[in-house]
Amino acid sequence: MCSESDPGRATNRKKQSFSVERVATRRKRMKVAHGEVEKCDAFDALPDDLVLSILCKLSASAGSPADLINAQLTCKRMRSLGMHSIVLEKASMKALTFRARNWSENAHRFLKMCSDSGNVEASYTLGMIRFYVLENRASGASLMAKAAINSHAPSLYSLAIIQFNGSGGSKSDKDLRAGAALCARASFLGHVDALRELGHCLQDGYGVRQNIVEGRRFLVQANARELAAVMKSQPVRWQTEVAAAESSPCSLLSDFGCDVQPPEVHPANRFLTEWFAARGGDLGAGLRMCSNQGCGRPETRNHEFRRCSICGVVNYCSRACQALDWKLRHKTACVPVGRWNIDGAVAGGGDNGPADHLVEQS
Ligand SMILES: [Zn+2]
Ligand SMILES: [Zn+2]
């Protein structure tokens, strides 16, 4: 029998006790460690560079502003990194697309931050909004110029229209040479409307030395690019396949015997169109909108835009808008009203519509 005073048993008990304490301590440590693991989110362990890289890809592929904003709302860190300049610089055109009805100070601030980060689409969109909607001409033109310096074709073309029309100033502020030079730069970058505008400038000697052959070449190139763009983006239905009963076939490429939808409108132009449509298209003070439905540009002074000399009821900011609207709608609506204002004006003449029939208004 072993008594309590047995030194061997006492030693064993001591060892057992020590062993239990060690197990308890180990468990305690494991519990602490487990608690630490729970507290330490794996996301927090990711380096900033990696998170920024993911946010840049999200920003570049975003289908709407909400895609980026929802990611920023997930936590404080995502909000902070989501507003980093390299993320905003990469923001896609769709991430910067705001509808006119959703316009707010926050949207304005977001576009400004993207523009400040070097995003040319943001500079262009905000430039158009400031110039035509908020009537902050200097700031709007400056933002478009900032994008134009970085070879943003729509900005170059919009600045060309401003120069051709003397928008934001008086009639004497027109600078045809500057307009043609900006058009040439945008044409070089493949901008279809700029190609068409430059073609007409060369044909007419408008802001450049007249060169009819070269002008014709630009117009053919504009049509070819337009055809290539629409055939790439949508299936083409040859007119023989289109049911005769179909109510309103698009006539964009009707000259080529096929029906396609008009080219996609830039979000900045769609914003302008929606903004002024929400106000009933009434600009006040006798000002009018460009009659090309996808343009959205308003006059900045009376009689700024040229009108169709045949019917006298439509007005265009540019000959590119006139040529496109002629193919899409006006060809079937234009009715002569005895206002043949310029020599040799013939309804429907020319492959590009009556671009020659636009007259300046006094
Ligand atoms: Zn227009
Ligand atoms: Zn007309």
C-alpha cells in the first residue's frame, strides 16, 4: 500500500499536476491565438499594392459608377484606396457615366477628382457639362483642352466645333483655322465626325486651302470608318431581308443597301441631350438645340448654328451633325419652302446630304 507520505507518489502527483497545468496553459495559448486569428482579417494582411491593383482592374472594367462606389462602401480601407489617384485615373467611360436626372454635387466632385487624377474621359465629360450646361465656358474649355493635349479625339473635335462657331463668345470669335487644325488632329486619331467635318472644310476651303479631291477622299474615308464601326458592333441586315412592313428602318447606310442602327452616342452628349430634354428643350432667349438628336449641344448665342437652307426648320452645330441627321431622319422630312438661300441648292444632292446647303444665320 502506498501512503500519502510516499515520496514517490507525491512526486508523480506533482508531475501530473505540472502536466495538467502545461496542457491548460497550452490550451489557453491556443485560445488566445485562435482569438487573434479571428480578429486579424485575411484582407488586412493584403498589402496596399495588391488591393490597389485589384481596384484598378475593377475601375477600368466598371459598367457604371455604382460598381466602383459599392466597392468603396465595403470598408474604410476600400474607401480610402478606392479614391486613390491611380484607381480614379483608370476609371472606365461607363464608370463616369452619369444620367442627367442623377446629377449632384457629389457626381460633380467625383468627376473633378477623376479629372485631377489624369482621367481624360472625366476631363472631357466634365468639360462638356461645365461649358454647355453650367455655362462656365472658360473652365469647361480648359478641361476639354486638358484632355485634348493627351490626344483625346472627342475633346479635339468638340474644341473644333467651339472654334468654328465661336461658341461662348461673339461671331467675331470664330477661328476657322484653329477649328480645321483641331479637326485634322482628331481625324488623324480616327474620329469619324472630325473626318467628315474636315472633308467638307477641304471641299469648301473653310479654314483650310481648298482641295476638293482631298476633301472627297476624307468623306469616303469617314463613310468607310462608319460602316466598319457599325458592322463590327452589330449584325447588318440587308434591306432585301427587312420586312417591307417594318415601320422605321434606320437609313444610316441605306446608300449601301443595308440597315444598321446609328452609332452609339458618347455619354457626354447623352447627358446634354437628357439635361435639356428634361427642360422641354426650351433654352430661352431664342436659343436652339442642335437638331441632330444624339448631339445635345445648345446654342450659346442667338443664330450661332447654321440652318438647313432647304426647309429652314433644323439647325446644326456642325456639318458632321447635319450629315448624320440627314441620313438618319431629315432626308425624309426636309421639305423645300421656297427659301433657296444659296446658289445651286438642290434638295437631297450629294452622297453626304445637303451639307452644302447649310447657311449661316445673321
Ligand atoms: Zn450637333
Ligand atoms: Zn431641311
